[in-house]
Amino acid sequence: MKTPVSVLVVIHTAGLDVLLLERAAQGDFWQSVTGSQEGHESLLDTALREVREETGIQPSAGHLVDWRLMNRFEIFPVWRHRYADGITHNDEHVFSLQVSEHLNVQLAREEHRSFKWLAWHEAAAQCFSWTNRDAILMLPLRSAKDT
């Protein structure tokens, strides 16, 4: 069973181009790196693991920025079978990772079929998830704050 606690990691360049991944099971479903917490791992460890698994990027813990932002959303009924009975909501914790350039990522093919780099406002418009869209829309202010 999946844990209803997850991370969202917005990967971007200094120029605010954002990496989006297209889900394999749902065509034209674009998103940032996401994934559920496993066992007793910390949220930071979850974020590091998901970035490595979904993109092949090998960041160190010091490169990830924890936004200290949590979004609670309703789990779509079609995906609730992955969780224990009665679980209807997920708590998603937002992180970001700045990279030096557009990287050619190594996709986890069972999860994603393609990737693209887009300017932040274009990336936000492509996201299926409102939490992902909103995080990307906050990126210019967050990025200025973190420098």
C-alpha cells in the first residue's frame, strides 16, 4: 500500500526553464518529479530517491530546497486502490532542485515516456496537477528568495 505522504520536486535551471515528465500510463499528463514516502525515510530522502529514480540525476541533499510547503489534495478515485481503505487525501511536500543546464535525463520507462524543458510559465500551463502548476507559478519568487 502507498503512503498518503508524497513529494513534488520542481527541477529547473537558473533561467527558470522547468523539466516536465510525461506519465507512461496517461498520455499528455505532464508533471514534475513526484513520489510517495516509503517506510521511515525522511521527506528529503524521499525527494532525493524520486529524483534519482525518475530522472537519473544524482543530487546531493544540499542541492534540494525544501519549500516548507505542504498541499493536501483529494486522491482521484481511480487511484485510491493503491492506498489503505478509507484513505482519500494525500499530503504533498514541495521541493525544488536547480541544475546548471537542460539535462538529458534517464527516464524510468515504467513511469514516464518522455520529457521536455519549458519556460516556467509554459511548464505551469502544461501540468495536470493544480499543486504542480501552483508550485511552478511560485518559482520566480522562490528562486529570487533562495539566492
